[in-house]
Amino acid sequence: MTQKNNADNQDWEMLGHDPVPGYKTAFYIAVLVSVIYLAVAFFSGGSVAH
């Protein structure tokens, strides 16, 4: 193995990590809330009372 490949493998090992519990759930909740917000904004017509 060349020196470059060895360095790349060390970089990937540093980037590896165990998933932190709760972040995936928080991400899905944030996406769900934003989709609901956009759906309500779209279906309400976005009309402004004059």
C-alpha cells in the first residue's frame, strides 16, 4: 500500500464515529414540522386580506 492510501485510511478512521442517540429523531421531527408548515402555507392559498 502506498503512503497516500495509508493517509486516506487514517483520515477515514478519524471521521468514523458512533451515532449519538436522539439526533436522528430530532432530524425527522424537524423535517416533519417543516413539511407540515409548507403544506399549510401552500393550501391556505397565501392570500393576504386587503
